[in-house]
Amino acid sequence: MLILASTYNGALFLPDMLASLADQTTADWHLLVRDDGSTDATLSILDNFSACLPDKVTVLNGDGPRLGPSASFSTLLERTQSPYIMLCDQDDVWFPDKIEKSMAAMLDAEQRYGSSTPLLVHTDLKVVDENLQPIADSFWSYQHLSPQLGSRLNRLLAQNVVTGCTVMINRALADLATPIPDKAIMHDWWLALVAATFGKVVYLDEPTILYRQHGKNTVGAKRWGVERILYKIQNSEEVRQSIVTTTCQAQALLDCYHNKMTFEQCRMVVAYADLPYMAKYQRIITAMRYGFFKHGLIRSLGFLVHLFLLGRAKRT
């Protein structure tokens, strides 16, 4: 089992993460870390951990400009030929049986669908604050997300439910999904889209990780409720721009794989990528036809309203 991690100025929380790896119920793992230009003590912490477990840790010091998480993970994925790969963030804490349970779910999926099928396994998370004090027992409940709906391509085009630090993928998916294009919003979303298109997204309905929330989270867990809804209303232009970003990601999916997709898949992804170029009412009709919705009634209604209000783009 190969675990990939990209670090950047993670010295404050990284020791907890590394300790949780050392405490796994299975010893069958190796950690490959790419540091993305840290200026704090991150590299020293990694070197000390590697010195304690020299056969289980490899540290790559990123050269050149900082890549950011998505491109950094893409670089890591392209460097490995491991049959099974897990993704790891620098600030979380894994439950001791995380590898064991994820592998069991992956092997079960391969038995059902075949090892040549691109597969992604992901799990729920327990949300905690920066001191690991509980916020919510279930990230999916906290954000009103449905992992079952989030396994479908039409829903994944509009909203991601796969959190990278819970992910395990097989070799078939790693080979197909890399390199991750620049238009991908995040590496975990891209992996989920490719798995949903050509294989399966499988979820384990239990948390396997303490998902630490602090001021430097790249994405993080934002509680779904009145406060979040009001924020979306007050920042409507930002929301509409985020929709455009998802259509650019859909176009990247089409550019990479249109010759591998079924006719129906291709037509669906084309429809989503073309939303900004359509007339207002045509967008709503298209979204209804293909089921381009977010999770929950309020999110879906908001998505349709913002689609309608989105200014029509011109093709260049």
C-alpha cells in the first residue's frame, strides 16, 4: 500500500498525522511525500520520521515553483506504479484501522467489478477543531451530503462529495486519471469524475479520519445551514463563477476522454460544459433533463437560480 502526501508549511499538525500512520493496524504501507516548498520545520519533521522508519518513508523535496495541492498530487501519482494508493493530508489524524478498512472495501469492489475497472473508495470523516475536539461525528451529515448520489456522474459534475484524505484508488484508475489537467478544480474531484465515468465510486459509510478544521484548510468543512445559505446569497457572483469553473472542469474531462466515453456520457458532459453558452431557459431545461443538481433541495434550487442569472458567455 502506497500512501501519497503533499506537504506545505505543515509543521504545526504534521506530527499527529505521522503518528497516526505509525499506529495503523497493518504494517503494509509506505509513505511517499512531496514537499511543496515549505519554509517552516516540515522537512525536519519528515526527515526525523523517515530516520525512525527508514524502510517506510520516502521524502521528495519539490524543486521549482510551488505547484499547489492538485498539481503536487498529480506529480506524485505519476511517479508510482503501486497497485493501491491512498491520499493523505498533512493536518488530519487517521483512525488506526483506516488502511485495513479501506483495503477491505477496495478488494470487495474489485471482486464485484474486476481489478481492471477504475475504482475509487472513499469514507466519511469525523469533523474536529484544531485541538481535535469534536465538531460533528459525520462530515456527510454535517454538510447534508449524500455519498450515494455523489457516486453518479451527473451529480459529480455539479458538486463533489469525495474528500481526498479519505481516498484509496486502484492501479486502473491511477493510470487512467493522470496527469491531472490544470482545469481540474481539485485532484480528488478529478479522480472521482474519472472513476464515475469509467468505473465505480465506492463509499464506506463510516468515518476513518479526524478531519481537522483550522485557519489554513484548503477546502475544509463548512456547516450547512442558515448561515451558509446567507453567505451564498450575499456572494452570488462568487457562486456563479464557481459554476463556470465546474463547466471548465467538465470540458477538460471531455477533452481528455471523449473518445473513450459512451455516446450518452459524451452527450451529458457536453451539455454540462456548454451551460454558460446557452440561453437562460435552455440551461434550466438542460439541468432538469440530465439531473444536474446539487445535494438537497435548497442547494439545487440555488444552483438553478444562479444558472439562470449567469451571464451568457461567448465562444472564442
